[in-house]
Amino acid sequence: MSSFIRDKSGFTLIELMVVITIISILFVGSYVPYDYYSRLSKVHVSINRVQQTLENTKIFSQNGQLFPWTTKNANTWLLIKKWAHTMNIVALLPGTRSFIENENTKIIKTVSLENGVNINTIPYDTILIEYTAPRWDMEIYISPTQTGANFDIGVGWKQVTSGTLYKAVKIEK
């Protein structure tokens, strides 16, 4: 008679499947909070970037930013568009108000928000915030000829407009 001798030094298929299942559950359980906090962090960094860009625009005006290729002082503007993930700091010759780049307007800096974060809420589709050189008087324009009042810039993850993945920055004259 032959006898079968079983080697007990390995794992059974059932044991391996149980271990893989437990590891998968632990991984999924830890990924969800990580992803949420990663997005929340990106929104907070983007809010700080918006605030810093506002300050930088004011400083460019205050320091007498020269219009490119001239010796004339330039007014500096911050161009903000709804659903965009970038903002442009623009130098304009005094007396110019334009929402597009031309011979009187030059983009001097483009600031990007974090990946996946957009400007979700502003009262109009496009807003220009002007700082007049060199006094840095502030004016808000909702069109090249129409001024606006105080408003909030809402920054959120993708298209979120409320909750923890959305923050607002108040712009006041």
C-alpha cells in the first residue's frame, strides 16, 4: 500500500484568498480618507495662491511696474474667469480696459491653481481687478466699461460649490 504524505509547509488557496481580501479591505479603507484630504489640501493651497496673487498684483502696481517695451507706468490687473484653473496678472497702459491681450495689454504672469481645482463662483463670467499705478487704488470691472462691487471668489474641487471642498475669498475695495 502506498501512503500519501502531505507536506504542511505551504499555504492553501483559501488561506491566500482570505489574506488578499483582508489586505484589499484595509487598502480601500485607507485610500478614501487619503483621497479626500488630498483634495481638501489642494483647495486650501489654491485659496492661498489666490490671496497671494491678489497681493502680488497690488505690489506690481505699487512698485511702478513698467509696461513691456516702454518707459510708461502700467496699471496692473488681475483677470479672473469663471470655471478656469488659472488667473492672469496683466499690465495695461493707463486708460486701457481690455479683457483680451493686445498692443495695450500684456500678460506678465499666469498663476495656476492646484490640479483639479477651479474658480467655480464669481458673480460674472469674467472679472478684472485693477490696481492703478503707482497709488494701487483698486477698482473692480465686470466689463470693459462697467464697474462692480465687492464679491467672493469661490474655489472648489472640480465643480463643487459648497461643502468642505469649496472655499471662498472675499474681495473688497
